[in-house]
Amino acid sequence: MKLSSEVRRSIIEMLACYATPSEVQVEVRKAFGVECSLPQILRYDPTTLTGKTLSAENKALFNSIRNSFVAGVSSIAISQKSVRLRRLERDYVNAQSPCVRLRVLEQAAKEVGGMFRRGRR
């Protein structure tokens, strides 16, 4: 089944923002009442083997949205390590229970040690 340009654009936008093909399938069904197969959805993701044949225009759209999405992550406060550590410090100071304090300390140690980073050393 051929998809309308509006549905195709929506699929590309969701995939560019790291939605899974299953999530995209559900959203397309809800928003447009259209049934799409997972392979059909994957054709609109140029990072997959089946998406390599995507048109240059749609690849440019995907890459533009992906770059904006990734750049936007840095504007989310909780994505900054210093913000997370400040919140953990506040939780530690306000904690009444020794068990809660230990959990907060453990979480802070993991944060400082880079446990939640890719390529951790």
C-alpha cells in the first residue's frame, strides 16, 4: 500500500527521533488509521539496510531532524551531569533514612564514575 506524503513524513520524523519501528507502527495507526508493516516502516530509516534506498530528499529530512533532536538533548536539564549531581546532593541532605542516603551516595558514585556513559573507562 502506498503511503501519503504526510504519513511518510511522520514516519521519518519519528524514526529520526529514535522511536522504534513498533512505536511508529502504533502511532501511525492511531494518527492516520493506516496499517504499516515493520519492514515498510524501516524503509524510511536510512540507518538500516532497507532504508539505504531512501530518496536523497527524505535522507536529508531524516538527517536534519536527527541532528536537531540530538542537539536539543543538551537543552534538557537532567541530561547535564552537574544538574543530576546537585539533585542527588539535595536528596542526600533531605533524606531521613540511612538506607536512602546510602542509595543516593551509590547513585552519585556511579554518576561521577561514569557508569552511565558509553565507552566507560
